Amino acid sequence: MAYRSSQHLWRQTYRTVFRSTNPNVLCPRLKSKSQLPIYSASTFVLQRFYGSKVGESGAATSVSSSLKQAEVAKFAAIAETWWDIEGPFKPLHAMNPTRVSFIRSTLCRHFRKDPNCARPLEGLKIIDVGCGGGILSEPLARLGATVTGIDAVEKNIRIARLHAGLDPSTSSIEYSCATAEQLVELNREFDAVIALEVIEHVANPSEFCQSLAALTAANGATVISTINRSMRAYAAAIVAAEYILRWLPRGTHQWSSFLTPEELVLLLQRASISVQEMAGFVYNPLTGKWALSDDVSVNFIALGAKQIHRKAL
């Protein structure tokens, strides 16, 4: 009952603050549909790993970025639904406890903290890259971390700030409309850099990983989750989730933008991040819940440690 009341309070507050905002006017919903591409290995390597940079006129930045403008527009169009647990982000809300469980346990192992205490991440500075409406930033703050959340969509940041302000335990989160590349320019560093379900939406995964590595402090950790580029993932994450079950708006994902676990490990290794742990996410349709698994054929998450290169004497 208390949960329903908090949801009602959020919707009421949102309507009051943003009642004059029309997302369809600000950023029209894209009409293009995702199609299974004709796969070319040479084209994939050139375009995905070392592709040309994309401008950011809608992301308010003057530095180079790995963002895709179409992806920014796509998520801006549904920004008002971040905290609607039955809306387009329902799968992320359902997966969130499992994502947080992996982050909590792996960061505690990496930083040698007690995972059983009430605030196990206390003392850690964490950045949530591509934070959206803050559905990951908030539980991280409740676990004791000093959290910074960044997103290229200004409307997402406004919603995240508003929702975080409803709870004293999350009101200290620092939200900013920015990209990872911008914070690199400002020489910002964090104990842990987290980017969940983001890398499949960027134009240049290699540059994106380099930026995440630059934001990671010495002996720090980088956590990335994404979707495997497998036929099983195409069937589950696109055909089933977008067209049959309609969990997500059509066109949310592009199969050619997914990365295999091996490709992600290689990209991170080139950015001086050594992957230490990896797990898959599996969905149980009977319980409607997600769980961690050794199966990385669809959704998977990895934690890497920042490698320190010592200069030769």
C-alpha cells in the first residue's frame, strides 16, 4: 500500500511540475522499425569499433562524443515514463534488483567491503553514466555511495532530480546533463564507473570505453551491462520484447549494435580495464523475476579493474 502511495505521489508531482511539457512536440517519437541487418564482419569492425563521430546538437556539449543523435531522441520521447513501473521501462525496473545485487557484491569484493552491512558502498564515489530517470542511481545512494548521475537527455535529468528529491536518502545525488566525454575534459574521477544498457546505444563503443576508463580512478572499477549479439538475443530482446510482449517500444534496440562478451572484454582491455567478473541475466516467466546466471547468451554484465601501468625505471 505504501508503494502504491509513493507511485501516486510521484505521478501527481510529475504532472504538476511538467504539465506544460509535451514530449511529442519536444522530441517526436521515431517511426522507424528495427530490422535484422545483413551482417558483414568487415563493415561491423569499421563502423562499430572505429566508426565516425556523431554530432551532439541535442546533447548540449562542445566536445567529441560517442552518442548517436537518434538514440538521444528516442529516449527523450519516452522520458516521462521512467518511473512508471508498467511503462516502457518496465523491464529495467524488473531487472534492477538483480543488477544492484551484482554491483553490490562485486564492488564489495573489489574494494574489500562488508556486503552484509546496511551501507556497504559508503565511502565510494560512483558515477552512473546514462542514468536516465535515476532508477539505478537511487538504490546505489541508499547503499551509502556518493552518487553522480549523468545523461545526455536534459529531460531525464530533470525527472531524476525531481524523483530523488522525494526521498531524503537520495536527495544528495548529483545529477548533470552531460556526457562521459565532457567529464573526462573536466578531469573527474570516480572509484566506480557504471554504464548499464548504454554501450549498445553509442556510435563508437571503443571511444566510449576509453572515456569510462579515463573516469575510473586508479585501482577503481568499471561496470558495464549490455546485450549479446546472438540470434537468441535477437529473438528475445527484439522480436519478443518489442514485437510480441511489447515490453519496449519498437526500434528500441538494433541487433547490429549489440556486442558479444568477447568483444566487450577486448574493448575494455584496450582501454586498460581488465574484466574480473561476468554474469548473465536470465528471466523466469513463471515468477516474472530476473536472476544472475552463467548464461551470457542474451543479457550480461561485467566488472573490470583499472590497470595501473608502471613506468620503467
